[in-house]
Amino acid sequence: MSHKAIIQNIKSGQFDPIYFLYGEEAYFIDMVIQEAEKILPPAEKSFNEVIIYGKGTNFKQIVDQCSQYPMMAPRRVIILKEAQSMDKREFDQLLKYVERPNPMSCLFIGYKKKIDGRKKIFSTLKKQARVLHSEKIKDYRMPEWVSTYVKSNKRLIHPDNAQRLADLLGTNLSKVINEIDKLMVTTPEGQEVTYDQIHENVGLSKDFNVFELQNALSKKDFSKAFLIANYFGANPKENPIPLLLANLYGYFSKVYIAKAHINLDNRGLAAKLKLFSQSFAGDYKMAAKNYSVDQIQTCFAALLEADKAFKGVGRRSSTPTEILQELLFKIFYGRPVAVDF
């Protein structure tokens, strides 16, 4: 089931003995857990709601709480948070309870990780429990998700700005929603989120941001790219290097694809690149014309080296500015390098 369907069932008073919420996207799991914490009124919580964290917990503690009967309430609610942190052997021993759960208890298991569906505990949970598989949203689907979320808050957003927000914020939904909610405060209902509002509220400098850097790279404007890189290096807290490198990897991945489909029109290329807005296709086409295949491979190798340098792997310690400066020199002037993908 989707997180919305489970939440709706809970709100309507339809309860199951076990809810198994698993997957790499924490946001949807947290949404259901938050609703679970509202099931009991304040007067019933003291004796009938128990919140347990996985780390350091054993299965006996969980089963003991689940096996008790409610006190002056219709049910008990037991919430196991961060279940993926439990000792695996302890978690596996929940099997007997999962096979025969107490019908007067609701056990919510938040497991923020992939599972091995072949293991008996997980296959049994899938049969016995109400299940939510909370998957990470693919990066190419994020612009559409951003647009839908904004519209669900009764505001509008241009596809270009939805694409910019998705590229800027990545796929961490909690972070994405937190930043979009800031925009909702400054945008009246029925109005459109503007490019200027994104700059003002999401901590994005108008002149020094990843989009301007991409633009400089696509045009091979070394002076502008170097200026932006120096700004990023001097302000690493506002411009985290790992996020920037991931963004540039995604950018050059699209340039690589565009190189192979250089003869497509913008609409066709946007479909190949899985862009939410086709107006950005022209930028990738320009970059594809300015970089050879060997040069694009050199860019990938340079990004890999920059990532290692940031982590202090195999070289002396470097400042963010030094890492980014070296990265740009390799992108603009480096020789082709064999890349092991």
C-alpha cells in the first residue's frame, strides 16, 4: 500500500496488528509513524503507547510489550523505530510473534533499509502485516514530484523552476520538503513560485550557484567557472562539495547521453534525458557539441579524483577551493583518461 492509503485507513479506524514499513526513503515511513503516534488520545497514551528504538533492543522487550493487553483502551500501540539498527539475530526472533500477533496491539515497524525478501522474517512480514515499501524517488522523477507537491499546497510552479529545485536539492525528500515549505510561506495560495523566490529562500546566490556553473561549463567559459568554484570553495557549508560533485556527475551523464543523440530536436532530447522541462535540452546539446567523448570521460575521471581528494583518499589534505580549482583545470585542459565504470 502507499503511505497515503495506510494513513487514511488509520484515520478511518481500520487497524492491523502489524505494520511493516521498509525501504530507503525515510520520509514516507516517518509520515506513517507520525500518524501512528496520533492513534491514542492523550489520556490513553501513558499505559498503552510504547516507543522503542532498534539499537540495543532485544526481541523479548518488543514481544513483551506487544503481548500485553490494553488498559482502559481498545488497543495498545507499539512503535519500533529504526528497526534496521537491531541486531539481526534479535530481529529474526520476532518471527514467532509475527506469525501469531496479539489482535489487541498495533505494532509499527520502521525499517529504513532494503530487505532480503528471501529471509523468513521478511517473507512472513509481507504475508502477515500491512506493508509499505518506501522507495527512493528516482532523480529524473524529482521535478515532477516537486511540481505535484507544490500544487498539493495550492500553489503553482513553472516546469523550469521545478527542474531547478530538483537539481539543486537532490532526492532527500525531507530536505526537499523543508525547502519547498519555506517557499510556501512566501507564496500566497493560487500564486506561482518564482525564480527570484527560489534564490531568496533556498539559500541560492544569484550569480554563484550550480546552475551558473553548469552554464559556464557548457560554454567552456573558464573565467566564470573558476570564479564560481572559488566562491563555492570559500563557502563550503552553504555549498557542500559532495552535493556539488554529485550534481556535476549527473550533469555530465546527461551531456554524455546528449552526445549520442545530438541530432534530436529539443523535445526528443528532453525525453531521452528524462527532463521535466524541455527548455533545458538546448543547454545539454550545446555542451555535447563543445565536449568530445574523450573529454566527457576525462570529466568523469576528474570528478572521481575530486571525490577521493575531498575524502582524503590517497593524497595530502586539500582545501575545498584547491579541490575545485584542480577539478576545473582537468575538465577544461585535462587529457583523456580511461575511466573504470
